[in-house]
Amino acid sequence: MIPNIHEVEIHCPNWGAKPLQPEPMPIWYVNNGTVTESDTITFEMDSLYSFISAIPAPTSVNGQTIKWAYSNLMPNQSGSIMLHLLPSGQAVLGNYLDSKLSIAPLNDTIPTNNIINLHQLITNSWDPNDKLAEPSGMIKAGTEIDYTIHFQNTGNAAADNVVVKDTLDSNLDLLSFKLTGASHNVNFAMEGNGIATFTFYNIQLPDSGTDMAGSNGYVAYKVKTKLGLAPLTVINNTAGIYFDFNPAIITNMTADTIEIPLDIITTAEKVFVIHASPNPSVGNIVFAFSKNINEQANLTITDANGKIILQQNNITSTQNIDLKNLAAGIYIATISSQSGTETVKIVKD
């Protein structure tokens, strides 16, 4: 006899927030178990958030805690909530809003996917049509990435149809693709060359001037990177959003970079050491990695999110590397030569 399996899962994109800008927050949940579930979804919002509305309406709103009761969620069935919040004008740019989302029962088979801790950066700009990747930055080969494409009708009339076309990076495993949620009824098709098309027929999406909250929509999916990808392989993705017969609106580009395996770095540390000087630097920097002044290496510099900022081949231990064009901040420099591979943190003032 197969035992009953209780397993519910919840998702929510972790994008940024702008003070006094209504924040649409799509929530998606699914029953991955073998029995029908009925319980509660709880959202504990940051103190600088104010509740505006939600579809469906919450069961209760008590201070900063919002709750929804879900019932009779059958195995493999999913549901969604479109939550609208307003960040306070007291929110300081560069700080974070910290909220918590959970779905009960919490003692099911995989409790780790029942809770999401949101850590949302407060920004000074906001593009209503964007694409997000989680995790973002340095990842291992074979990692499953959650992508969310968010769109908003900022025209002056309702959109009859919305089409989102997303060309998946060639380093993604198309066989692992899984549609995980959408704000409205959506038709999905995947072409052989990796173009995912999400079509919202007769969506009647109102314009933002008529209905700010209702003018938003989203689609979300999961896909894994291919196994065996070389370290520092970059996975980029953008999407095009079509409102009726208007030209495509192109989203930002997401970027993930395959990390250097820890065992390679550990082995390299035993025989291969690099020094960056001066560090911090305001301009030129030298990476000393060999006593042999003729030995050459390849240099890769990435930012804190894993995005490649600079690449330079065939450098030497005495060569000045010009960093004047880099913005002030913290970067990771990777040196690869015949002696090994090593990374070092550098600071640009």
C-alpha cells in the first residue's frame, strides 16, 4: 500500500520595491502530495508595507499579517494569489524589506519549500516589464532556476491579448522545463529551438491609468541548467512582451554564472596562490601569481551577482590591469594559468 504523502509547496518572486509604488506580488502554490489538502497561507509583511488588495480576498488582515484559507486542493492541483502592497515613503533606498510567506501544513514531507523569506531591495527605479531569476549570480551546474516574467499594461486602453516570448539559453535543459504559475489563464508552447511562448488570449488587461493594480500580470517557470557546464559559463535570458499588435517590449537580461567547484579551488590553493596589489585600488592593479615573469594567465572579473565584468587573456604577474572603468564596489577576480586556478576578492574605490 502506498502511504499518504502530505506535500504542499509555495512560490513568490523576490523582486525589488520602490517607495509609494504599488507592488504586485504573485503567489503560487501547489499540492505535490497524494491526498487532498485544506489549510492556511500566511504572509507576514515588512512593517513598511501597507496592504492594498488581493485576489482572492484574504480570510483575515491583522496588522502586518495576512491569511488565506485554501480548501480541497487536490493532488497536482495548483492555485494562485495576486497580492498588492504599497511600500511606505519612509523606505530608504538601498535598504531591504523583509517579509515571510508560508503555507500550512508545515510538517509535511519537504517542509523547506513551505516557507519563503523575502528580502526585497528598495530601488530608485522600477520597470513594470521585467524578468527575474532566482537564484541569481554564481550557481552550480544542474541548478534549477526559477524565472518570473512580470508585465504591466501602461497604455491607455485594455489589452485584448498578451504574448510573452522567451528564448531559453542554450545551456538550459529544455526537458526539465516546468510551468509553475501565471496571473491569468495562459496557453503555453515550446518550440524545438528553445523558444517558449506564453499566450494570454482575451486577457482584457486594463491599462494602469484605469486600474493600477489590475493592470499587472506575470508568468513563472522552472528550468535546470545542463550538467557538466564549464566553470564561468554564463546563462543569459531576456523575454519579449507583446501587447496586442504593438512592437515587443524587451525585458532586462538575467545572468547566472557557473561557479568554480570548491574541490578545484581547494586543490589550487595548495599549489597556486595569487596576490592583488594594491587592494583596494582606485585604478591599476597587479595580480601576482607566479615567480616566472613569463608565465601567462587568463583573468576574469565578476560582480557580486556573478556577472562577468572584465575578461583579459595572457596577462603576466607584473602586468598592470586597468580598473578605472569599473564602478566602485566588491568584485571577484579569477586567475587561471598552467599552475592552477584561484580566486581573490578585490575592492574598487
